[in-house]
Amino acid sequence: MLVHELITQAAARQPERSYLISEQGCWHYEAFSRLTDTIASSFSHLQINRGDRVIIALENRIEAYALLFAAISAGAIAVPLVPTLPPEKLQYVLDNCQPTVFCGRRSLEILRQTRVGNQLHSVIALDKASREGLPDFVRVFDYRDVMSSGDGRARPGRRRDQDPAVIIYTSGSTGIPKGIVLTHLNILAATRSITTYLGLSGDDKIINFQPPFFDYGLYHSFLAAFVGATLYLERNFVFPSNVLNQIEHQGITVVPFVPTNITTLFSRGPVVREPLTRVRLVTSTGARFPVQHIPALRTLMPNATIFSMYGLTECKRVSYLPPKQLDIRPSSVGIPMPGVEAWIVDEQDRPVGPETVGQLVVRGSNVALGYWGDPEGSATKFRIQPDGQRWLYTGDYFKRDEEGYLYFVGRRDDLLKVGGYRTSTKEIEAALALFEPVQEVAAIPIPDEVLGHSTKVFIVPKPDHRLTPDGVRRYCQTAFETRTLVPKVIEIVSRLPRTGTGKTDYETLVQAG
């Protein structure tokens, strides 16, 4: 099976079941399948060939998913992209993947500030189409014309499950976007495994407030279609009370969080409202699970099973913590998911034993093809073995306990030695997150003439709590095993900067720090 066939097969099974719901309306599987077929056939008139890249720079809206599935169905490679990407980063993406088509709305204003290469020949605009500021060789089309002008016929041509389907750009530690190439096989292997251990079904209604250019948001369109579930699109998580109202109103059964969502939700204490009893499943991935909010989460969604998970875009997902282990091992990210093998190695690439920190290595059909246009970076992270298997060296450091449960320690750039003690900025953050007056915390490494390294922490206090650096320092002196781990610099701030996907923007903190 290929990725776009998730829609056609779901439409054949249950044509009248709702697939996508948003403030724009509702699309049933059969209608959505016809829509993507029509757009895909329109793409053939735009001279989009197998393997061409189609950028889709849109927020969480139905058109984004229609264009994405249509591009894949047409044999092209879909490239979901942050619509507010700065011009210099958009320029890098344009130069790197050389798209033939750019689909956008407000992002077109940013496109006009770049040097458009000869490869790009078409722009699809969701707003009023204008060619102002674009080269003469670029044709501009209105989305409404594209969605209605195709004949809906299947596009000829052979495709394989190992062909690229999607490129997801994610910024690395250098801030330079990396285009992660995911094949049909990668996506479907991850989708099959995730739906299996979560136990998703066609009766589920999943809310999605993560954007499609963030793999967590994108994959929920695949997970829902795989089992024939309904996906409710929410713009974002800026106003948590509105999201909670929609969860109740829409009868949502599955709520996927990232940890910052959970922290934001309970930043002012427990949520005072009627419990959301129809929610049966809560998931969280992307960073360490905020265990301090588990009691409040269980009060708000008393019938929900909670899954804490770990993954990275290069393979989508690695592990999940069986829910019964959440109270036993709350800081663990669990065991490898079905179809995935994971182990920990030292600097000499030798497997390490329990309670020893090393780099996590992953093997499975979900491991991406590599980085687009970056053979050196691909060779470093995706290492081809003599038997042809691709092993992913994650760059993330872990340890495991005697029973094989995995614990995230930090990324390569997070690790540091402080006066001979090996720690990570994530461990510093986890310890400070347990301090009652702390709402959010972010730590960055800084040099220290005596200790070699130390840390600077940025702390957002809870409302109605007064925090001072001295008060935090006193807490640290009892919370850490040695006083050398106490952060050298403590700064109290009103908020932390965010990336486009809602994560803490560490690059901005490093520049400011």
C-alpha cells in the first residue's frame, strides 16, 4: 500500500464517515478522496512529474491535507513547511529541495522576498492570486480553480513503497533546516505500529492542534485514515479553554499533546470545569513528560489512558511507556514500539549495560531514507550496514534500567560535565520542574572557568507565585546531589520563546544568554 491509498481504501470501507472536521466544514472520506483525486489530476496539467517537490506552506487547515495527499497521489514529494518561515530559511529550503510548485496563503509574501529558482514554475494561492513580485516564468493559480479543474482520473506510472513521499524540514542544533526524506514504507510502517500499540479504531475522534509541518500533527492525518477515524482540526493551542470546549462539543476520544501543551493547560493550577469523560486516550511526545501535572490531567480526563512516548522525525517514533508503568517509572519513555529495535552504544559503538549513558541507535522500517541534498549528514546519522539495513544514530543520549526501560538523558548538545559530574540540561530542567512555584523552565550550558561547564536557567513562575534567583538557588542546593550542579545563572522571566511548533526556542535563549 502507498500513502495516498490510505484515503481511497478508507473511502471504500466507509464513504460517509467524517474524515476531516474544522471551522471550514466537514469532509467525509468519499468526498475527500474525490477532492484529492481531482487536485492530483490537475497537477498533471501543471507538468508535475514523479519525484518533483511540492511545497505546502499552510497552517492547520483542510486545504493543507488535500494538497498533501494529492501531491503524493500524483507521484510528487510533498514538502509541508512552516508558513511563517523567515526569508533566509525559506531561501535555504528553496535552494535545497528545488520545488516545482509552491502552495501557500500568507507565506506567498515571504516567497516574494526570496530568489526563486528556475525549477519553480507554479504557485497555488489560497488567497486572491497575484503574480506581483514573482518572476515571469512562474504561473500563479487560484486554489479554487485547481480543486475543480481536474478530471479525477488516476495518474499513470509505477511507484514503489520505497519511493520518497514526504520531506519534513526540521532545524538541527545549528539552526539550518534539514530535509528528512520519508518513504511510503517509512510512513506506513510507523503508522501501523503506532495505531497497534495505541489501539486506535474507526470509532475514535482525534483532535489535532499540531500543525501539518510538524510530524506529530502530520502523522495524525495518516493514523486517522489508517483506521478510518475522524480528525478534528483545531488551529492551535493558544487558547486552551477553547480547545477544551471543542473536545467536549465534538465528543473527542483521543487527545495528542506535546509537553508544553500540558504545562500551559495547568500553568494556573487545576482546570476548574466538568471532567471530559469521553476522552479515552491521551498521548504526549516531543520532550520529557511533565509528571508533576499527571494528577491534574487525570482529574480533567478521568477515563483517559495516558501514553508517554519518545520519537524524532528521522524515524517518527521509537518507544512508548505502557500505561501501567506510568506511576512506577514516570520518567521513562518506555520500550521500543512494535517493529522497532533500539539499543544504546558508547563512543566506540559498543553496546552498554544498564544505567550507563550512551547514544541511542534505532533500526526498523520506519527509519527515514536520509537528508535531502546532504549526503555527508545522511552518512553520519543514517549508517548503512553490510546487510543493507539502515541504522539511525539518533544523537540522543539514553540509559536503560535492569528491565530494559529507556530513559532520555539529553541530546548531544545538552550533555555536559560539571566539576566531574556528567549531567544534561534536561536533567537540570526536570529537577527544577518539580519545584512547586515553577511553571516552566529552560536550561542552556555556559562555560565555567573552574567547573568546565555550568548552566543558565530561565524560569517562568506560576501566577501568584513570587520567585527570586536566591529562592531557586536554595531549592537547588537540596534538590541536586552536589552543589556543583546548581545553575550558575538563574533568570526569572515572564515567558519562554517558542518555535513554530510550540516547543521552547533554545536557539533564541542561547543568543540572548
